[in-house]
Amino acid sequence: MKHGEKAEAFQDLHRKGDPLVLYNIWDAGSAKAVAGAGAKAIATGSWSVAAANGYPDGEAVPLSHLVDIARTIVHATDLPVTIDFEGGYSAEPGEVASNAGRLIDAGAVGINFEDQVVGGAGIHKVENQVARIGAIRSTAEGKRIPFFINARTDLFLQESDASLHPALVDAAIERGRAYSDAGASGFFVPGLVDPASISRICEAVPLPVNVMMKTGAPDVASLAKLGVARVSYGPGPYRAMIEWLGRQAAAIYAGA
């Protein structure tokens, strides 16, 4: 399947009420394992990719290395591959778009693109993030790829008290609508687990909504009923694998 065809197929997998499930990976080997288990698409998680390469999260993985990782994953599977691109490795729209273009050239069909200020405080103003999304869309159109920009808002991740999340929903909806107008393909609300709030966002934002699985989140079937179109697992798979590896090693060395 050609690059553009993979991108179109990936877009089509996002269906409200019948969510695409992405069990996030970090390298070519984990991509092959998840693909072989029956996945419909492959998605990296930035925390997992960073940890697997000895870096902290937060764009510490050099951009050139991230592009190389993306390319090896794309070559390892016939499935569409989307890359967690964090904040795009720049605050400037033109630089972000150029950086995203490198991932498109590596064969990726989409990115997660967050609105937190990576390495700083808070989140970008709506107008700034809109400009950044618009620049990425223009670059993708220039390359004739229907690139999936999964626009992530960090409103809920930056508020650790989940009881306050419902009060942030109106601001999230405003961002989701603005990101849609700017050319985003999906709207990602990691950290949000409240069913009523998820349902409100799914109804009010004209984009497929992505929820991340975490403790306290509804199960996939329940999220489907709320109108969610994409479910991802973030760093969970990598953490589970490392814990398993540690237990196996401990058992071996205990008996050595």
C-alpha cells in the first residue's frame, strides 16, 4: 500500500462509537509484535520511545534520531504508523511544519501534536497553537499526504485534581473547535476519565476524539458508547514490559 493510501486508510479507522484501539509501541520490534497481534495501525508513545532510548520525555530524543526511529518502524510493518511528536520540537509554526515534514518523508501517516509548552510552563495560547497546526497542514498538503494531525490538549494532564476536570471542559471544547478549523484531524484529551465530560466533548467537537487509557478510565466498550473514536494506551505497554523484564531477570539472578 502506498503512503497516501495508508494515510487515507488510517483516517477511515477513526469512527465515532467504534474506536480505533492503539496499543502504543516504541521501536520496530514492538511494532511487529503489536501488528502480529491484530492491530489495525501502529502508534508510538513519546514517553516510551524516550525511555527505550535512554532519554527523559519532553523532546530529549534528538529530532534526527526520532525521524530515524520512525523510519525503521515504518519499514517494519505494512500498517499505517503515527508518531507521537510532542510539541513539534519548536514553538515557531514554520519550524514545526518543517520538522513534521521530515516525519512525513519518513513514511508516517500522522502525529500526536500537543499544546503544552515543552520545556516551559502552561500551554500555548489558542491562536498560537492554531497557527502551528495550520502550518503542519499546509506542509502535508504540499506533499499530497492526507496527514492525520491528532491535536492534543494538555488541559487535563496539567490539572492533577481530577475533580476539577469538568470545569475545564468548556475550554477544551473551545480548543477542539479551533484546532478543527485550523486543519486538525483528531482531538486528543489525555488525562480525562470522567464519562460525562468525555461525552460532552465528543458531542461538541467536530473531530474524532481520542481518550488515553489510565487508572479510572472507562473501558473501551464504555468509551465507544460515549462517542469516542480512538483509544490509546500511552506509556502503559512499555511500563508493563519493563516490569515483566525486571521480574524475569530478578528470578534468574536470585537463583544464580
